[in-house]
Amino acid sequence: MKINGKKLKKAAEKAGMSSTDLAGAIAAPGFDAGAAESAIRNWMADRNHPRAKPDQMRRLAQALGARPADFARFVSVAKFVRGSERKARLVADMIRGMPVDRAMTALNFSDKRAAVAVRKSLSAAIADAEQADADIASLVVAESRVDGGPIIKRFQPKDRGRAHPIHKRLSHIVVGVEEKN
């Protein structure tokens, strides 16, 4: 779960709370007010450090008088997926910005091999949103990207003692959904 900085700023302005007030709401043992205020400023600037924990999200939402799903982005990451990032990126670009039901339908009917991994990642993000009581009908694929992973290097023996390199590429698939306002 990530925090959408723009939505958090808007909710804080609507509630009339400053970052110091919000920091006091999420401060806990082991997470003092200074660290909490630094985290709030980072989250409002759309930086995901430190990563928000579910109990911090609940306390933040309670202080703002909102639901956690109002300013959260539910992200799922599939790491070390066999297949090149270039081929998987075609599938990820296809679903970006779509409502989740249309995206799942498009992935079900896609004949690309990477569509299976993207669909699994999307369904994990949807399940994460369900746990946070988000409205599934209004979820949109806000983030879908494919990053390059490590390359497994092998060799194919050839004639006269030669060897041709074989690169088996891996990729990391990131899919994030959030409620559309």
C-alpha cells in the first residue's frame, strides 16, 4: 500500500490539518513525532519512504475523517518473472488507466505470455484494495510498469569448440490500483 501524495494533501486541506497535526495522530512508540512529521512530509511529496504501515494508514484516515482507500494506492509487485521486460511492457502499457474490470477482461483475452503474470499482479492489487474496504467498482489501474530484472546467462555449445551466449531475461512487474474520484 502506498500513499498518493496529491490526495493526502487535498484531504489534509479539506480537514484543515497541518503536517504537524497529522504527525501527532500517527506517532506511536518506536515512531516518535519527529519521524512521523518527516514521514508525513515525504508522503505529501509523493515519496514512499518510510513505507506506510496499515495501522498508520488507519490512524491517518481517522484523523482526517476519511477512509484509507481515499488516499491510498494498492500496489502489487511480481519479481523475477521469466520473460523480457520489453515484451511484458507491451502488456503493462495496454492496461494503464483502464478500470479494473476492463483490464482483467483485456488480460484474459490477450495472447501474450506476459499477460498471465500481469493478471496475477493485478488481481493481488485488487485483493489488497478489498481488504482496505475500497469500492471495487471504482478502481482504476493507476500504475503499471515493468522494470528489468537480472539476466540468467547460459551458453549453447556449437561446432569446433565454440559457444554462443544465451541470455534469459527476467523482469519485475508492478501494478497499482486506486479509487477514481
